[in-house]
Amino acid sequence: MIQFDQVHKRYPSGREALAGVSFKIERGDLTFLTGPSGAGKSSILKLIALIERPTRGRVVVGDRATASIGARGVAQFRRQIGVVFQDNKLLFDRPVGDNVALPLIIAGVPRKEIDKRVRAALDQVGLLGKERNRPMELSAGEQQRVGIARAVVGKPPLLIADEPTGNLDPDLSLEVMRLFKRFNDVGVTVVVATHDLHLIDQFGARRIVLGDGRVAVQTPT
Amino acid sequence: MSVGAYFARHAQTLVGSLGRIADAPFASLMTMAVIGIAIALPLCLYLILQNARQAGTGWNDAFNLSVYLAKSATGAQTRRIAVRLRGRGDVSAVRVILAPQALAEFRKYSGFGAALDALAANPLPNTLIVTPAPGASTPAGIATLKKAILDLTGVDRVQIDSEWVERLLAMIALLQRVALLAGGLLGVGVMLIAGNTIRLDILNRRTEIEVMKLVGGTDGFVRRPFLYSGIWYGLGGGLLALALVAVAVAAISGPIGRLARLYGSQFRLAGLDLPTAMCVLAAAGLLGWLGSWLAATQHIRAINPS
């Protein structure tokens, strides 16, 4: 599903975020990327979502090397990936329903189907009935769940999350992680970047531990 | 996506972009007002030109050619020449004034009746007053017609008294060129105003654009609402321009009418007709769209998720 082969990433500032990272994540895996701040977790997710391109090395997502995807293909490629952010990146001037519907609107899904799938996604994250609420009316945990609903509404085969519990208390963090586990249980490949080792311990999933832009430890699936 | 869904999506975006404009009524009105003034200026020039043309519809009479025949030309010869001239495409009318009729008119209006009695013979020749066709009422057309008439046997002299009309036509032509230039420049101005407004809108909605791109939105998808906003700004500006011109026409038509009446004319200042007004709106919308397309294409491409 995802393969990194001697991947380097140096930003224009000169900072080397990744220095020869190699790993493989199989289809249907739940994988935690962990390590201290600046270890390269977010850079890996950015390379997977084509927000950044590697300086050197090869990244394969699905069956495609990302290097073969040109600027015009990026949008279509991203529709196959659900992305969850620490700051959830919701549109605060739009209702929850519109936020969740966004990937479907972009994909050109008919309105009736959108409504159905939005309700289903919100149901999955426990927010059914909040379609008309504005994100500001929700708690931090609920906002994060809206972000997750938006990420999964398009039924992507791959879900990536960058510090999705960074702004949440331990109970809400656990709740969010359980959601990821539930999506993984139905076959979605899930990659979560987090430095919350205590949380990870409760799931016993595969870990890729990063340090100084390198893979320090990998636990088997 | 089905065709119906495609158009429904566009209609939704169209209405949504109007809603966004309505959300900031003062700023939107300011933009539309600037666009409206920029469109109203060349539109006023156009209207002046149209009215000048309207006022001058009888000017081809001023291009009438007085064709003096040779003294030896008989009445029958004169009428034959008149018939020949009437057959030309560049002639709309020919009036025949035979020498005795000319003398009688001269006697009646000149006040030299007694002096004319002293003449042994009628010194006036047979004359044709040739009115050119409207299409030929240009300096070049008149010159061609004059040359053709002079080539006819029996014609002694052709006189045109149209210098003032030529000057006026030259001024109108100049004004037309100025109007075109002003229209072009202000059209570019409208594009820039719409483009700059859209640029600011894009910068304000940077986060939203980033999110759209992150979830798979193409540049075209992200750009669409901004293009519709550009069209709305253009249409709003166009409507304001039409309103401004209507107010200007209403304000000056009275004084112009009074002035015209003092000169014995029935001239009335005409406003814009419906087809022209529709063209103005369409052009304004198009300029708004074009300006927003240029700005949106450039700036949206530069925004990427981070």
C-alpha cells in the first residue's frame, strides 16, 4: 500500500527532515508513526498526501510511484486519501454537514447521495444530528470527529492523520483513536502520526519510530 | 457526473457566490460602483456620438452638389442628364432647375429684380441639385461622384458647399476614436478592478482553498466560485453604469431640448436602447469574468496545502 525507499526530504530552509527513510505498510494495516517533535512524522504524511515531494528516493502509494503523478493528477490522487489534521482544518463559516460533504461535492457525487453519505459518516463518528451546527458550536473533540468524518466520507482506502489527538484530553484522544481502529477494522489502511506513546500502547498496532529523520525502530505488524 | 448534476452544481455555485457578495454589501457595492463609473464614462461618450449621428441624419443634404450645365445645354439635355444621374447607386435624388426657373427664383429672393430687367439675356445656366445616397455622403464618396458628374457631356461646373460638415464629421470621427480608446482602457480597468477584488477574496479565503485542495479539489473547482463572483461584480457594475447614464440623460435632456428648440430643431437626446443596454451588461459580465479568471488562475495555482 505504502512504500518508502531511501527517501530524503530537505526543505528550502536547509533543514533535512528525512534522511534515507525506508519502510513498507501493507494494505489494511494500522500503523503509528511516532517519535519526538521534528523526527519527520509529519514530513512522511506530507509526502504520502503529495503535499510535499521527496528530495531523493522513491515513494509508492497504492500501486503508483508518487513521482509519476504530475501537477494535474494530484487532485485526483488526493481523493483516494482521507487526511485528518491536528487543527482539523474545518471551514468555520460553514455548517458541519457542508464541511463533511466537501470531498463528495468535489468528486461530483449527486446531492441525494451526498446527504446520505454525510449522515452515515457523522453517524460513524457519533455526530448524527449535528449537520446544521457550526463547528464553533462544537467541542474540540467533536470538531476533530467532524474532521474524521470528512476524511472518511469519500470511503478512501487510505486514512492518514497527523497528531489527531494533539489538542484533546486523554479521554477524547482515546475516543478518536478508537474511531481510527474501527475504520481499520473494516479494511481501511490507517497511518497515524502521534507522539502519545501511552495511547499507542492501548492498541498494539504496528509502530514506526522515527528519530532525526531516520527510522529508529519498526515493530512488525 | 451527469449533465443535470453538472448544471445543478454550477447553479449552486452561482447562487453561493452571489450570497458571498451579499455578505459584504458595502465592500461589494464599492467595487461595483468603481466598475460602474469606469463603464459609464465611455458609455456616455458613445451616447454623445450616437446622438450626434442622430442629429446629423439630414446632413447628407449639406453634401448636395450643385451641377451647373453649359449655357448651350437645352432643357431636354438637362433632363437626360438628370435621368442618368438618378440611375446611379450613389445618388438618392436629382432636382432639375431650368434657367428661367432659376432666374425667377433669383428675381424673387435676391431683391435685384430691377437690375435683372436690364439684362439682355438670362445669364443663369440650367442647374441640377444632386443629393447623394446616404452611403455616399462621405468626403470620399462625394469626390467620386463629383468626378463622375464632371465627366458627363454638357456639365460645366460642380460645386459642393460642405466644408463645415466635413469638419464636423472629422470631429465625430475623432471623438469616435477617443471613445474607442477610452472604452478599451477603461475595459482593462474594469478587468483589473474585478481581478484585484478577487485576488483579495482569494487571500482572505486561503485556508478554505487549502482545505479544498487537500480533499481533492482541482484548481478549476476552487476557481469556479471566484469566476462567478467576477461575473456578479461585472454585472453589478454594468447595471450601475446604465443607471448612471440614465440619470445623466435625464439631467441634461431638458436643457438640450430647449437649446435645440432655440435653433428651430426638434432634436431630443436619446438614451440607450434595450439591445445596447443588454450588450453593455454582457460586456461588463464578461470583463468581470475575465479579470477574475486571470487573478484566480494565477493566485489559486500558487496556494498549496502546507
